[in-house]
Amino acid sequence: MAAGQRGLLSPRQRDLVAGVLCIAGGAGVLSEARRLGLGTLDHLGAGFYPAVPGSLLVLVGGLIAATALVTAQQADDASHDTVAVPDWRGCACIVGAVMAFVLFAWCMGLAPAIFACVFMAALGDRTGTLRGSVILAVGMAIASTTLFGYLLGINMPLWQWPFAS
């Protein structure tokens, strides 16, 4: 192992740690959900909704950890030679997308917020095109507006013009 790589975890070890962290996080959510009360299927309690993603997090964490335990050690040694550089463009686009959603939802409504969020997040993909990002953003804005605005009746304006007097 090179001196600059000392202390780094192998991909297999990273997967194992990630799986254990997912299991721990999901177990914490399940514990809190149980404290809130799950209720029944007829009358759902406040803890029912957090229990569902908490259960899924435990399940996915278990699958990640199991995959890491089953993976052969030879694949570990071959892929540990290089250190990957973080994709700063992707990170910046994801953070910017969340910030754009908050800003656009506050001043322009749900439909423009979803369009801006998806469009900015899609720009983080180095293999994507501008045309593909626009098509994805328009499709998601239409589908999400239909689902949340019309079918579920979310109490949020779908469109508002911030510059109207």
C-alpha cells in the first residue's frame, strides 16, 4: 500500500461500513417511530410513516452489508490501487438543485420549483445533454404537478408570479 493511501478503506470495507450505518440509522428511525405509535391500518399513528422508510433503510443496509461480506477479496485488492477524485460538478449541482427548489417553491410555486430542481440535478450528469435535461425536467414537472397538485391536493400554489403587484 502506498504511503498516500494509508488508512483508506477498500471498496468492500466501505460497503460494509455503509451497510452497518444504514442499518443503525434505520434502527434509530424505527425506535423513534415506535415511540410515536404506529396505530392500526384503519387509523395510522404518527409513527407509521417514519417506520416505513426506517424499515426500508434497515433492509437496504442489510443487503449492502451482505453483498460486501460475500464479495471476493481479490476484487478488493485489484480496485484498491487508485483513489477516486470526488465529482465536484455533480455535488454542486445536487446542492444547487435543492437550493433552487426551496427558492422557486417559495416565490414561484410547485411546478417551476420541480422543473428547476430536476434540471439542475440533471446537469450534474457528465454524460447527459442539455436537451435531455430539459425533457427530463419538463416530464417530472408535469408528472409531479399532476400527482401532488391535482391528485393529492397538496396545499401549495402550483404557479404564482412573484413580480405581480
